Amino acid sequence: MNKDHIYIIMGVSGSGKSTVGKLLATKLNIPFFDGDDYHPKANVQKMANGCPLNDTDRKGWLQKLNELAIDHKNEGAVIACSALKEKYRTQLKQGLINQMVFVYLHGTFDQIYARLKARKDHYMPAKLLKSQFDTLEIPKNSIQISILKSPEDIVYQIMKMTQ
């Protein structure tokens, strides 16, 4: 298992990025970072008010996450981040092209919407899910895993595919 990989657990809101990311980081004994924690207050407020983020809103946030990844390139890390567009993924992997592994957690709109409706204490309202699906560019170079698997099975599959 490569300890110097930077794993980006990606997908739309409600796909299980944080749950899977924390579990993977624990299994690999490397740090976990939730990308949501790095959004500026203006972004959080915008989403909480039901407004989707645009490319300009995301630019500084993605830069912070890239810097975080570079800071951990020697020991590895797991970062939960939506990474919805190819250009966002390109920005995230600057300086880490061969170290970054994208894991795309995918499900249908209805499956993920049901998760969001059941979720409590999160600023991302379920009504923004459609905008995320509209923005999503399915990654070509990624590990793609269904959200219908258990978090443990997802982590097992990630570890198996990155040995």
C-alpha cells in the first residue's frame, strides 16, 4: 500500500465522502481532511441559503485543498472533496500528478437525495443536489464505486485497487 498517495474521495453531496474518507484514513493510518472544513464562510453561507457555488467561488477553496495535499505528499492523506469538474481535479492535482488517486462514489439522484433528506446538521440543503448533478463531470481516471456498497466494502475495494 502506497502511504504517499493523496486520496480524493469525491462525488456529490451526500454520497458518503466523509464516512468513507475517515474509514480509509484510519485503515491506512494517514490523516483525513474534510474539504467542507476549508470553505470560506461566504461559500458556506451561500450554500446554506440555497445558492450553488460557481467556479469563482470554488477557486480559492480548491487552491487551499491543493496546498493541503502538497503539505502531506510525503506521508499521504485522504481528502473528502466534491471535485465535480475535470478542471477542479486538475487544480487539485497540481504538483501531485502521480500521487493523487480519485475515488468517485456514485449513485442515482434518488438514492443520494434520500440520504440528504435524512441528514441532520449540515449546511448543504437537499435542494442543491440537482445543481451538483448538473455540474458533475464523471471522472475518467478514477476508481468508481457504487454508494450501495457498505463503507467497509468501499474501503476494501479502494485498498485492493491501489496496492
